[in-house]
Amino acid sequence: MTSADDTRSALSGTIETLAGDGSEPVVVNLGPQHPSTHGVFRLKVTLDGEIVQDAEMRIGYLHRSMEKLAEERTYTQNIPFTDRIDYLAAMSNNLAYCLAAEELLGVEVPPRGQAIRVLFAELQRVASHAMANGTFINDCGAWHTPLFYMFRDRERVLDMFEMTCGARLTTNYMRIGGVAFDLPDELLPTLRSFLDDMPDRIASYEDLLMENEILHARARGIGVISPEMAINSSLSGPILRATGVPWDLRKANPYCGYENYEFDIPVGEQGDCFDRFLVRMAEVKQSLRILNQLIDNIPDGPWLADVPLHARPPEGEAYARVESPRGELGFYLVSDGSPAPYRFHCRPPSLINLSALKEMSIGGTLADAIVTLGSIDIVVGEIDR
Amino acid sequence: MSGFDLAVVLGAWYDFRDLNNLSRLITEWIADWGPDWLSSIVTGLLGSLGILAVIGPTLLVLIWVERKVIARFQQRYGPNRVGPKGLLQPVADAIKLILKEQLAPRAADKLIFFLPPVLIFVPGLLIWGVLPFGPRMSVADLNVGVLFLLAVSGTGVLVLFMAGWSSNNKYALFGAMRAVAMSISYEVPMVLALLTLVVFSGTMSVNGIVEWQQQEDVIFILLFPLSAIAFFFAASAELNRTPADISEAESEIVAGYHTEYSGMRFGLFYAVELGNTLVISAFIATFFLGGWWLWGLDQWVPSWIILLAKTGAVYFLLIWTRGTLPRLRIDQLMSFCWKALVPATLIFVAVAAVERTLLVTQGWDTTIALPIMAVINIALTLGAVMLFARLARSERLRRPARTTLVRDRVGGLAAAREVASQAGGGD
Amino acid sequence: MSSFGFHLAFWLLAAMTVGGASMIIVSRNLIHAVIYLVISMLGVAGLYLTLSADFIAVVQVLIYVGAISVLMLFAIMLTPRAERNNTETSLKLPAAAVMVLILTATVFVALDTDWGAVRQAALADQARLIGQSLIREYVLPFEIGAVLLTAALVGAIALARHDDEDAAIHAQSLQAEADGTAEDVALLTDPPLVEVEADAGAGEDGGS
């Protein structure tokens, strides 16, 4: 018996006495259709008044059987699936899958392809974090205003996606061995003006939000998770970094030449919802820093290695992981020598980050649980696949 | 005064500065031939029709105004497709809502479920009765008008409770409980804030309060700023607007007490909510900004236009807070009410009583005494606000939230501890 | 006061009051009963208005409709596992007896009172008069009422307070929060199941 166990038994005793007082706990279903579940996710909470006593997560409403479908298609045909796994960070998903396939095939990506991949992965991070922070403040009860502010920036990123590959959300841009198309001429000037504007924008968001008393009251000390617990639950991404653990795959396990760029890992102190928000804001700044280093140093040359469309990798398995906006995104591929993967598995950061929601929300109020869910930044497409 | 003699047209039916003239002439004409009960009924009907005629179109325009203003806050255009500048958008919405199917949950308490969308109109419309649009322009100038306002607005809670309870839906029940708890709590600072005005002006008539402000050439927001702030916040809580819209918090309990209402029934709740916002803005303008009076301008411009302009200003402020602020949690709202607003307004009731007694017993010249009191009260308000900010913020100021940038260290717990110790040492 | 309008208002309001009151008795659902009670109260307020007692009427609405009925609804909602139906109880006969007694007393008082004062002119500025008599002549009952209310308030706070153990945990978590030791807060709300070895979760070398 540790002191922690003592606390737990004392706490459960309290809950029993509360129940013994004659209050009836209420079970409330949040979702699958609910404004704050970010898709079709169902959270079953047991409430004593407004206090969450138990939370049960039900997933699977958006299951599209992607992993099984992928076993019937060639490696290249599977790339569009990855767009739809995490539809808010399609570029990162493309990238992770292509890295796994390249490892299986033993393909070397040309330097220009590497640079373009980094460029779009970081732009995707800016867009995804804009969305995450906007919806987070929305869940805190702001009437869509921050969301629309954040959407302005996301919109410009999506415009750049569109001018490069024709699609905004489901980009299908990365290919095994590089990227599908070269950068269009107008991209770099657009990117440059974007990079020029963003510091002012971020400063104005910080003016608006960092000192907002209501936001502090709603998000600080809410949904706290300790670094030990975060590591035990295998959390990754901004949630893990908000607890103070400096863990970023771009530094821990560099891919696509991230070791050549200078950037920092922002970490929080408390591991609460507000720290997650702060870490995301700081990460946007770091992404812009990488883009600034990149924009003048994109090497010339081919952007796509010569890989046959019906590539048959040798028998074997490969796992590649990237730091997606939501955390460690991994793809595990097993090849039996045929043009289609024998096994296609995705390690979705949203699903694993979500598993800590119960720990974070019990003991808080219903409103806190919603804020915590918003701060985790889930994408249901990625959870259910 | 300049050459234009106001008395020349005052009292004629076409003098639109005071619409009461028209109604008075009609009543007198009826009194000539009809029984006297008819004339009182006709006066009442005229007033009610006048109010309805103002509210109906105003609500339609207000929906458009609110959406347009919020859209501008959010860097978008807002409705701009139906009609010129999107002005007909509310009409289109209403038609859509009327055509929608009216659903009722099978387990709902049918009688109580059907009543609230209608009943919710009653307090919302009754409040207009005591609002003075001009020196003699109010449907019922009760000598307990302030109490009437509080009493009638308090009954709205019952209707919300009926709606939430009868829906047999947990979100609705949560919304209803929150609405009732909030409304009961925030009625206290609201009453206390108005009590300062009543004590100081010595009248409970709404028009009397305006006339006092006119007579003393001062508006109450200068004399009792804290009461104005408390009333504004309490009103926004009663109106379910951010930062206090917890009873229909979209991100938590979907739509609160009216979750189960579809079609035009929802539309009615929505309309009443806007109407209440408008009338409370009008009362804030009346109590704290001088109502229909504006330092003599009311002699030249019709008084009701002045009131509407002030109302618009307050309404814009309400939209502004809605478009800007996140929502507080219910326990935070409750503790703000009971631990901050109630003591502060209570203190100001005492301050008002002391100042009133001094004015009456010492016979001071109000032109000198009132500005001095205003300065004292503004200073007291600033002190109270700063004290509260200090108490509320002290913990946060001690530990500002921030991120630490880590360049070379990657790892698990050990790295986290190292980073934390370095960050702590660097402070 | 015109007699026709006055009589119309009186009979409508009387019907509303008595009808609402009867429906309370008939209603099988407690929540419905409270709603009928509200209707009855509103009728009484209207009757006060016909007597030119503005202040009393408004106070009747403010207190009985706005507060007491809400209190009753809360009591019904928050009483756990209580019967929400107007079921048969053994107290039916005693209740009827008490009601008959009260009704008799009311009728007796009503018949015995000299109602001539009502026909006099309505009291002007009642609020002021009521306030003055409360502060001057009836100041002692007024003060006793205030003390009683304060006692009730203190009692409610005492009832709503948590017991000591709960309060201790609450204080501890508050303290942890104030100290900024976030891990302690997490420990209180949910302690980690496993004591973590340093860096077991994420390797220093970064894997693969």
C-alpha cells in the first residue's frame, strides 16, 4: 500500500458517503451526436450533480475498415486512405505511410523531395494547431470568434495546398519516393507573405487569449495529468509535452532531414488544458521557424525517386513514425512480396491520447470534461479508421 | 431657449415627440360618448398594440443585426443573400422554422411541454409595460415599477423550468436546473443594484428614476458605476448570454432547456431571448444612462428615439461580450455572484443610504455634492474591482503559465525533471 | 372605479384563484400541482391589483410565484427516490380536518371584519407607508424576522457543508493547487497505478 492507494481508498469512501446521502447519480450520454465531441464519438459520463464520477468512452461510429481495405490495394493506391484517417492532418499521414513504404522498399528520397515534405508537414502542423486551438476555445464557450480567427490562417495554408496539389483537405500529395508534383512557381511567394504575416497574427492571438481571465479560470488546473501517468498511458504530442516531457520525434528520431533544422521543443509545466493550448501556440511558432529556414534552401533536383507503381517490396516488415500535430503517428506494414501489403496498421495518436480522458476528467465538472476533451484534440476519423 | 417655443405644438396629436398625445385624444374622444370602462380598455389595447408593433419588426431586424455584428467580430460577412443586404434572412429563417415538423418526445409531459413556448412570451412582453419611452409615454407608470420589473422577470424562470422538466431529456433538465439556480442567485445582485438607485432617488417608479436623473442633471452610471456593472453582468446572466450562458451552453448541454423543441417552438424561445435582451438593454439605458433624457436634447429629438439609441448602444455592448468572451463554469459563476457581486452591491446600498441621508438632512447643494459623491463612488468602484482582481488573480500571478523551450534534451521523465529544474532555477 | 370592468376582473381572477386551487387538490402529479399553485397565486396577485394594492400584488408575484414555487419545484426535484405522484396517504383525514378548521376560521374572520375601509380611497404611496411602519411601529418583529432569516441562512450553509474528511481532502487539493504542485493534484484526483521507473516509458535514445 502506497500513499497513493490510501488517497484512492479515502476518495472512494467519500464518493460512497456522497451516494449514501441520497443523491442519485445521473448517466448522461454525450454523443455520438453532440456539438463538442468533434465528430461521432460517444462519452458516457456518470454525474453526481455536475461532478463527473465515471466516464466511459465509446468509439467505432466512424469505423470504415481502412486497415482491412488497404490489404487489397497496392502500396500507391493506399495513400488516399491515409488522407482520410486524420483528415485534419492529411500531409502528416501521407508522410508517415510513405516513410514506412519506403523503408520496406529501400527507396532513397531525393533531397528536394525531402525538403518539400518537411515544408508541407510543417504547414500542416500550423493548420492543424490552428484548428485545435480554435475548437478548444470554442469548447471553453467562446462563441466561435477565436475559431474564425484561427480559420483565417488555416485557410491560407489550405490555399497553398490547393495550388500545389489541387486538394485542400485530402491532399494525396506524398508519393513513395518523394512527392507527386513539384512546387508551383507561385507557392514560394505566397508562403513568404504568409510567413511575414504570421508573427503579427500570433502576437495578436496571444494578446487576446494568453491573459484572458475566463480562459485561465476554465483551463488552468483542469484535466491535469502527471508526466508519469502520461508516459504510462503512452500519450504523445502536445499532451505529453504539456506535462513537461521534452519528447518530439523530430528530434528523438529525425526523419526527412529534420536534424538539419534548428528548432526547439516547447514543454509545459502543469500538464493541464491551458498548458496544452500554450504548447500548441508555441509549436506553431517553431514550425514557422523551420519554414523560415527552409524557404530559401530548397535544393534543386528531382522531387520523386523512380519507384514503379506496382512495386513489390521484398518480404518483411517496416514501422515508420512521424510527429504528427497530434502526436506519434506510426504506420506498420508487413509485406509478403505481393503488390499489396499483407498487413497495414496505423498507430493513431488520437486514440491513444483519448485513453487518458477518463483519468483527466473524473472529479471535475461536466464542463471541465468537455474542455479536457477539446484540449486533447481528437480526430474521430483517426480513432476509428 | 432659442426662438422656437416648444409649447406651441406640445399637446397636439401630430406632435410625434410625445406619442401619448394621440392616445390621450382618442381616450378623451371615447370618454365623450362611451362608458368609462371602454376608454380604459382602449388605452390599454393601444399601449399593448404599440409595444407589439415595436417589438415584432424590431425582433426581425435584431436577428439580422446580431448576426451581422457577430459576423463582423468573426471576420466574416454574415447573412447577405436573402433580400437587400440579407435583411430578409430572419423572414426566411422563420418560414423555414414554421414549415419544420414539430416533434415532441414520446415520454414528454405533453401539457407542460406545449405551454412554455407560449408562456415564455408573457414576462417578456409584460416588462415592456413599465418602460418609459418619454415623460408620459409608458403603458403603465406603476409607482412600484422597479419591483414589477423584478417580479415579472423572475417568473420567467418557472417557464424555463417547465420546458426543461417536461422534455424528459437530461440535457434539458440540466439546462433547467442551471437556469433556475443562476436566475435565483443573480436576482440578488440585480435587486441590490436597483436598490441603490431606489434608495438614492427615493422613488420606485421607473419614470421617477429617469425624472430624478433629469432633475439632478446626472446619469446614474456616474453616481453608482458598480451598481451599473453588477446590473449589467447579472442581466447578462439572466439573459443566458456569454460569459454566463451556461443554461444553454452549446458545447456542454447542447441547447439546455430547449433541446427538445423543434421548429417554430424553438423559434419562439429564440425570439423571446432576443426580445428580453432588447428590453433589458432598454432598462439598463433607462436606469443608468438617463433613459429618454439626454441633457436637453430630448426637447428637440423625440424622447423615444433617444431611448432607442441608448438601448442600441447597450445592446451592442451585449453582442460585443458575446462575441468576445468564453463561458464561465457554473460554480465559478455562482461564487462570483455570491462572493463578489452580492457583497459589493450590498456595500453600495449602504453607501447610497448614507449619501442620501447626508443630502436630505444636511441640505447640501446638489450641484456640488453630487459630483463629489460621484468621484468618491467611482474611486470606491475602482478599488472594489481592483481588490477583486487581486484576490482572484493572486494564485495565478504567483505562477504564470508559460512554456519552456528545450533545444538539446530529448527524453522521458529524467529529461522532464532536468528541464523543470533548469526552468525553475532560471527564474 | 367603473363597476362593470371591476366586476369582470374580480370574477375572472376569482375563478382563476379558486380553479387553480381546486386543480392542486385534483392533480395527481406533484409538478402539475405546483404549476396550478402558481396560477392560483397569480390570481391572488390580480385580486390585490383590483384593490389598488400595487405593492402587495407585485410582492406577491415576486415572492410566491418567483421564489416559493421555484423552491417547491427544487424540493420535489432534489428529494431522492421520493414519490412524485399525489398518492394516497394515511394523513388524508387529519389533513382534511385541519383544512376544515382553517376554512371555518377564515370564513368567520371574513364575516366578522368591517370591510368598509376598502371602499375608501386607495392608499397613495403604499410602499413608503409600509416601509415606515416596518421601521417605526413594527421594528421589533421586523428585526426578529431578519434574525430568523439569518439563522436559516447559517443553517443552510451548515447543511450544505461537506463533512470533515471530505473537507480535509478538499483543502488538501486546494492547497496542492495553490502550491502549483500539479502532480499532487493528479495524485488526489487519480493516483497512478504503477510507480514508474525513471524513463521507462520513453527511451533516451529515441528507439529504432
